[in-house]
Amino acid sequence: MALTAAGSSLRTLLLRNSANFTRNAGLNPRGVKGSALSRSAVTSGSGAILPNPPKTSFGLTRVTVVVVPFLYLGTCISKNFAAVLEEHEIFVPDDDDDD
């Protein structure tokens, strides 16, 4: 009896998850266009494997947006830290002339 109840609740959960997704172009269950869908079900109610979700790749734009600001920030931090080290004479090269 417990096995049947567990199987029935699992089936209900899977059917409910697969019924929440539409296959219309870019529409989520609320009908808002352009939002990314999050999908936890990989099969439909009949057992068919659902197609892969659409993938949006930004490529060079994403690299530029991430790398340029952090590269600039790292440069500024390094420059300021080098100035602090020189001011406190912690890491100052010697001016020895080997003539």
C-alpha cells in the first residue's frame, strides 16, 4: 500500500512539473516573453525526452564586460599598494652603483 502511494505521489509530481512548461517561442508559463525558463523535468508526461532549452551566448560581449572593469580595478589596487610600500620603505630597491 505504501509503495502505491509513493508511486502515485511521484507520478503526480512529475506530471505537474512537465505540465508547467510551454513550447511556444520564448513564452514562460505566465506568458511573459523574453524571460529565461528554468526546467527541472527532462521528460514529458508520455515519457518523451524534452528538447534542449534555447541557449543564449554573449561571447565577446560577456568577456569584455567582465574582464575590462576587473583588470582596471586590479591595476588601480596594485598601483596604490606599490605606492604604500614605497612610502613606508618596505620594498624599495637599493641604489647601489657597481662601477
